[in-house]
Amino acid sequence: MKKRLLLGAIGLLVAGSMYGRSEATERYTDYIDATYGERVDVDVSQDWKLTGYKATFKLERQPLRGTYSARTYGDGTIHDDVMPTYWVKEAETTLHDRLVTANVLSRTETVRANVPVDVVRMRDVNRRQPTSVFELNPETFLGVSVMLHEAWNDTNAQKQRVLDVIRLLEDDVTSIHFSFDGTPNEDDDFTERYLNVSRTSQSGDPSFDSLQTIDDLNRHDRLYGFDETTFITEYRFDGTKYED
């Protein structure tokens, strides 16, 4: 008798779950259609974090073509990552192309962008002629990371490359995080070196305006990185640790 009751309870739970998933699938499908104009297949699964269902889906039309996800929040609203993903990718591609075209970055080197929340929420996308985030919000500045596939060697050519990147990006970004990594596909954090430059000088990092020449960089003479004993270690350009 107990076994039958247990099996019956499990059956009801499974049926309820299947019904809930079916209802969630229909709701997500309608939401995506209404928001992005595409009737797509939606993969719905249990969202243990929000005790509901989450969805994965693909959009096929340009410029939003790609794979995205969505969640239902406690108030019943659905939130997706379509526009945050799109605007970040658009910013990264735009800046990467700018640097590659100017011959200061190779195509294999990367640019990562941190796009402000008020930008990523925008849905104003021209499907025929995609609009750049820099055209829609010219007053909003982004934080970017430029990952250079070279070890820091304290050369003038390397320093000039840093200055060239700053000049090409400073009008559109609020900060640049340079990463110098001679073996980018390996786990070698102890050998990587980093340099931060900001629109305004802060926490010991130089400002864009303060770095105009190689001599300016040499006066700064400070990188940072990691080692086995401390979380962050400051270094001089010659590789020795910086002592206050």
C-alpha cells in the first residue's frame, strides 16, 4: 500500500513538472516572439536558483543571431541576456577592429568590454544597418581590457604600442586594462603583468592625459601581477618588485 502511494505521489510530481515545463515553454516562446519577432524552439529546464524554469534559445536573424538565455523572476517578469550580450559583443568587435586596422593589435589578440547597465538595456537595434553602441550613447564610457600576446620586456616598441592603444581608444572608454601574456593559452598567472590606465588618475594608476610619451610611461614605472605569496605584487618595468 505504501509503495503504491509512493509511486502515485511520484507520478503526480512528474506530471506536475511536465505540465509546468510545458506552460513555461509556451510563455517563453510567446515572450521571445513578442520581444524579438521570432518564433523559436525553446529549451526549458528547472531553475533551482529561482525555483522556477529557465530557458535557452537561439535567434536566427541578424544582427541578434546567437544563443541566449532567459529566466522568470519572482514577480513573474522574464529577463533575458540578449541585449547585454549583443552590446558587449558589438563594443568588443568595434574596438578590436579599430586596433587591428591601425596595426597595433593582431587579430588573435583580444579586447573585452564592460558595458554600462543603461546601455545594455537598450533595444534600439536597426536590423538593416546595425547601430554602434558608441553612436547611441556617445556620452557613456566603457571599461575595456586589451590582452596582448606578448610578455612584458620593458622595450620602447612595447611602450609605444601601449601609447598607440590609449590614443585610439581614449575618446570612447573610461579605463583600459592591459594584460601582457607571452603564453596566453596556458595557466601562467605568475608571469603575466598588468597595467591600468584611466580617464582620471585613481589609486596610483595613471590617467590617459598623463601618458603622452615613452618618457611619461618610464616615469610611471609600475606594473602589477601575482606571485605565490601575495595576491597582488607591484613591479617596476625592469621586473623587480616595487618597494614603497
